[in-house]
Amino acid sequence: MVHVRFEGKSFDFGMRDLNIQPDDSDEKVLERLAQHFEVGVARFEMYVVDRPKNGNLVIRPEAVYG
């Protein structure tokens, strides 16, 4: 499962839907998301890919504190 927070909305995808694997690089994951949402990969520049132990991926904007 891939959980994405993008433009204030939450999306859930199967990894097959995005043509990614759990061990793909963060760059590849973000490139595939950009393709899926039909935006430039630069839109995901400030995003992070979290990898919980359950094998899912969580893609979200980088948290800024302070």
C-alpha cells in the first residue's frame, strides 16, 4: 500500500498501480507519483518517503518545525 498526502488530500494506491516496489529508491517512487498525478517531479521536491516496518510507503510533505 502507498499512502500519499498531496495538495491537502490523501490518496491510497497499490504498489502495482504505480509500478513500484517496496525497495525502489525514493527518487523512483517520487518520479512515478509525479507521472501518476501528471505534474513535474519538482512538485515532490519537498516530500519524504517514509518506510514503516509493515512494508507500506507513506509519501508526505516534509515537516517544518519552528
